[in-house]
Amino acid sequence: MAKNMQPVLKRCRTLGIEPSVMGIDKKSRRNPGPQRRKQSEYGLQLNEKQKAKFIYGVMEKQFRKYFELAEKREGITGENLLSILESRLDNVIFRLGLADTRRQARQIVTHGHVLVNGKRVNIPSYLVKTGQVISLREKTATADWMKNIVEANSTRSVPKWLSMDKNTLTATVADMPKRDDIDFEISETLIVELYSK
């Protein structure tokens, strides 16, 4: 399976993303110099697509499938695309503060620590639906490593489309994510324009 092995801070600097979006507290010591040349319209569109792909850890083929799914849904395509990306199981685990980064969340899901409606799901790209209950295996929820992760992320706010019980580490999908729930800068219209060519 394809995997992005590029250093996270370097990629963040290239795409103009704050490392905190990726769940990383570090800051790069290098000062990015001013861009020498003006980006073309295509360059801006491509940059936004690469930003979304990198943040959510999605490769090109899967990203295109998500775009096609977003086009079929009712509503604005760009907002539908972001809603689909937000509702990925690995992203939900990250949003709940059960992982430090989305990469770690992906690993937690892949290793079978996550339950959806009481059934183990080990597919990071699984799309959650309204009303589903997301929890951890009993052994995982009481493990020291998980307690450390939860404690480290206790200040992270849980988005309003998810309701979380911090005592049992159980969450319910109260609603599907909306555009307002995206807490980083991204111009989804540029992505739509890029795919519409």
C-alpha cells in the first residue's frame, strides 16, 4: 500500500499548514522566505488539493473517489467533500482526542482497538454515520498508553458533531460534520475547480 513518508514539518512548511493542524506541537526552526514567484491559478488549486490530502492522509485514487461521492450527494460539492473527509474513522478518533495525530489514529484503528456499535472496525477510511457509537476495546480503554494519550489531549476541544463521554471514552456521532466544523484554513472551491477541468 502507498504511504507518504515525507517529514511532516517539512511538508507543513511547503503547503503552508500550521503543524498544530496535524496534532504536532513542534515548530520548524527554519524561517520560510518570501515566495519569489507568484503562483498560477492551477498552482493554487493543486496546493489546496495536496493540503487536504496531506492533512487527512489520503492518496490520490481514494481522494478522487471521495470527490466523485461528494458530487453525487445533494448540496455543495466542496462542502460535501470536506464532510466526507471529516467523517473518516481515523479522523474521528483524532478529533475525539484518542490519538495525538491522524497517523497515530490510523494505526490505532488498523490494530483493531476501535469499535463501532460494538463491532470491531479496522478500516481507517470507514465513514461514520449519524447515531453510530464509537468506543474502544475494554482492554485498550484501560491501558496506560491510552490513558496517557487522553490526558495529553484533554485540552483539545471535541467538535459539536460528536458527543463524547470522557469517563467511558465512548462517543456518539450526533450529526454529520458541517463546513463550520473544519478548524483549519482550506479553500474547497479551488479543489472543485481543479477537478472540474
